[in-house]
Amino acid sequence: MYWYKYRVLFIVVLMAAAGCRPEAKDDKGQLKYFDIRKYFNDEALRLAKQYPQIIKTVSYNGQEETKTIAIKHWQQEFSSFIESDINKAAWKDSYIRKEEHDYAVSFIATDTTLHTRRIEIFFQPGHDTTIEKIEISNFTTNMLYKTREQLVYIPDSIYVIEKNQKVRLLGNNDYKITGKFK
């Protein structure tokens, strides 16, 4: 029974330590990269207040189901986006910022072992603070599986989460979640 208590305590300590993650900051104390975590947490709060109707389609290996719903837990709905945060101190030099036109910026991983490989943010032309679209590419591989994830978010219009997972011995799985704002 003692081993169980210590294991639970160890897990709690690990979770607390993971929550205290230092962020990648530049010389001026500003976050080095776009703050995906803050942006989607703010969007989650905004949408929780608005409580919009969503036409949500979930697809698993070609089997599809569509429902019109009001989402209660937007942070959970945006978890794949939030988990794509690249502002960790250990990664402060792991992404290249690339300006594409006056209205788009990309953050591209220089280390192919990182989960988030690319973030592209498109702004309304002439409004460098109004986000028009965010696209994120994630990829994870290890001895047991490979996961490729494509995320797209267009505020107040649509969000798409596409995931392809190849699990050794179990095969391929394709997931797709599309949420269209009514």
C-alpha cells in the first residue's frame, strides 16, 4: 500500500512541476514567439460567454456524424491548439520566424524532434493584430506510433482538427473534427 501512496505523490509532484514551465523570452522580456496558449485560452473564454451554435462533424476512419451543438468547454475543444504552444525556454532557439508578406508570419521548427513543426498566422491586411487564420502542423514519432496533426482556425467561422495516427501492430486511424459556426 505504501508504494501506491508514493506513486500518487510522485505523479502529483511531476504535474505541479510541469505546470511551472519557464517560457522562451527575448532580450526585452517579451515572449519570443506568438503566444498560441494565451490566444486560444482567450478565445475559449470569449466563446464561452457568447455560447455560439456549432455544426460539429466528427469523422473516424471514414465514419462521420454531424450534430448542431453549443460547446460548454472551449478550452477542452481547443486543447490540440493550446498544446501546440512553442514558448518554452528549452525551445527559445528552436524555431525560425519567417515573415511572409505583410500579413502572414510563420514559425518553423529547426529541430525535427519537436511536436509542433510549423505555425502560420495570417492577419487581416493592414491590421497586424487582427487574426484572420491560424494553421498548425504537428508531428510525433516514436517506436510505437507516428501521429500527424493539421489544425486550422478561422475565428468565428470554422476550426478543423485532422489527425492521422499509425500505430505499430494496430494499424492506421484517421480522425477529423470540423466545427462550423452558425
